[in-house]
Amino acid sequence: MFERLHIAWRLWRLVEQAREGHMDTASAVTLAQLLIPIVVPLVLAGLKRLAPSLPSWLLPVLAPFLGALSAGLSGVTDVGTGAVLGAAGVGLREVVDQSRKAITTPAPTA
């Protein structure tokens, strides 16, 4: 829950710095690193919709590779950290999915 606030705060700081005419490179890199766990599950969801015949076990395996690829292409961090951030994004998505299921599914009565 607080991750969204942190990302929003970082984005707000970058916008303010851009308005003032100077950009803090460290803040931009940190924001890009924070966005990897959000972007990777979105890309995987897009892949799942574009190719529904992909095996379900393949999507979590692709997450570290997509994280490493995005980190390597953007140059914000090393590919190992990008892989960990990509896997963390899938873990975060699973926590959200399981929480939604727990809230919406009624408890079984005995």
C-alpha cells in the first residue's frame, strides 16, 4: 500500500525538479528502479492476453528475464537487481490477487 505513495512522492519530486530547471539523477534512477516491479507484471498480463496458449508456469519464469532486460536497457541498475525486481513484481501481484480472493470469497460454513 505504501509503495504507491513512495512512487507518487518520487514522481512529484521529479516533476518539481523539472519545473525548477534541474533534474536529480539519483531520484530519476530510484524512480526507474521502483517502476520495474510494476511494469513487469503489466507486461506479463499483456503477454497472457496476446498469447493465451502460453503455459501458466512460463509467466513467472519470464519475470526475472523481463526485469533484467528492462534494467539493462534503461541502464538504471545492473541486470541482477533488475531480475530480482521483476520477480518481486510477480510476488507483489500474487499477494494482491490472493488478498482480493480472500476478501471476495465467503468463508465456508461447516
